[in-house]
Amino acid sequence: MNPQLNDAHRHKLGDEAGRLLALRRYGVLDTAREKHFDVVTSLVRDVLGVPVCAISLIDETRQWFKSISGLKAEGTACEFAFCDHTIRSPGCFVVEDAETDPRFAASPLVRGNPRIRSYAGAPLTTPDGYNVGSLCVIDGQPRSFSARDLQRLTGFAELVVEQLELRTLACEDGLTGALSRRAFLDAARGAIRHFGRDSRPLSLISLDVDHFKQVNDRFGHPAGDRVLKAVVEACQPELRPRDLLGRMGGEEFAVLVSDATADMALHCAERLRRSVATLDLGKTGRITASFGVAQLRPGVDMDAWLEEADAALYAAKKAGRNRCEVAVSRLQVAA
């Protein structure tokens, strides 16, 4: 490996905010299983002769399996995850006998199910140098892994990253770089499933560029395209690494705001509104957008949640545009 690239990679091992942003860019957390990832984990089991292989992604608090072969599990807390050590390493991370390793001997994953004794993980390193997860293998027996084993594991990890990159190209809006509608809805539905397990607050922001048709009619579609790209570029710095921005169609966008009540999401929407309102694209003039906010409530599905946010957005339009409104249903529930 080029020493300069290695130094750059080592520097990024400590950049947690950048790592999380790189992970969120893929829009893959909590999505359904996909055959091409399952093929990799099944193949690695056969090639290395191990009982379990998983594609593990690490966010702020948890390890989540995009694919796992040989074991039924969705993930674990980061504090117990062997893979959390892998993403802090510049290369493969190996534990030959967890019961004799003081870092893991007391872990519930070692003392209880699935009774991990040996582990090897290759980091899933993005093209810009961030370790977003691991391709790992585990065994219920102590074992060593040869240099050849680790070389093969690393090669398969590179293949997983290539699949993530290809998936992103298919899931990314080609004009603005935001998530496509399908990718955004997939991620939001996954977040709803996760919400049902831990009930951490989750909010949705719907936004629409004001008078966008007039921009297209007066200045042409290329000018309209520049406006849309500028709006996304203005919004991105105001979002946290774990927030997701998607293009829903035309001049309509949505933001999935994790760990946020409606009031917190409203503050976020106000930051986005102010940032967009500072745009001045020359002959196109000043640009503004209107925003609607809806907090997820138990029992509400994706369609109903989006309808609530859109209703709040239309209320903002009706009230004069360039403003933010919160879904009325949230106020009724709180009353």
C-alpha cells in the first residue's frame, strides 16, 4: 500500500463524524436483505471453512448485519461488537481465542450465545478511506487464520464495498446527489421498523422549492437544474451525518431526522430554510423553500407519515411560503 495513502487512512480512523457520514451516504442501514450480499457471505463461509460469516455495518450505537450466513441475528450493541474493533484498525482484526483474550473473555457473546471463540474481520473501507463496517467470520472453536485466509477475506471485503458503491449509484439522484425516492423510502421504512423496537424519536421533514415552475418557465430547465443542485448543496452542511436527504420528485425533497422530536426537527427545518434563503443564483434571483415537519407516531406507516409531513408543507405554502410548519396531527395527539 502507498505509505501516503496508509497515513491518510490512519488519520481517518479517528474521524468518527466523517465515518458516519460515509456510512449514511450508502443509505443501506435497516434495508431488506439483498441477494448479491447474501451470495458473498455464503461464499466466504465455504472458502474459509467457517460456520458463520456476516457483513456488519457500525453506526453510533449498534452493529447491524446487512447479511449474515450461518446464524440468525440482526445485530448487537457496539459495546459487544468484535467488528467495532475492526473498524478502528487499518487492516484485518483477528481474535484466535476469545476466552483467553481479556478484551472479550467477559463478553456475553463469548460466555453466552453465539459463544464466539475465534473471529476475523476485514474492514469495509470506502474509496475515500473510511471503515464503515466489516466482513467478518466467526467460529465456536479456537482457530488461527493464515495470511492466505486474511488475504481472501480482504478481497471479499473489497467486493462488498464495490457492491455498496454500485448500489449507491442506483440509489442516488443523478442530478442533485441526494438519495433517490426509492432509496430514501427504503431507508425510512427501515427506520420505522427500528423505531418499533426502541421507540427513539424519529421525524420527517418535507420540503419544496417555492415558485419552481416559474424558474423553469422563465429561465429554462438548465437554470432549474442549477437551483435544485444549489438547494441540496445548501442543505447538506446543516444536517448531521445520520440524517438522510432524498429527492422525492421534481422540486420536492425529504429529510429523515433520527433521534429527533418534532420540535427538534422544526429547528433543523428552520436552519435549512435560512440556508436556502441565502442562495442568490444571479439572474435566477433569490431562492426560498417551504417545509413541513411530522414526528413518527406508533402505528403510523410510511405513507401516512409522509402524508402528514406533506400536509404541513402545504400549510406552509398556504401561509405564504418560505416558512416551516409542524403537522397538526402531532398537536392533536399531544393534547
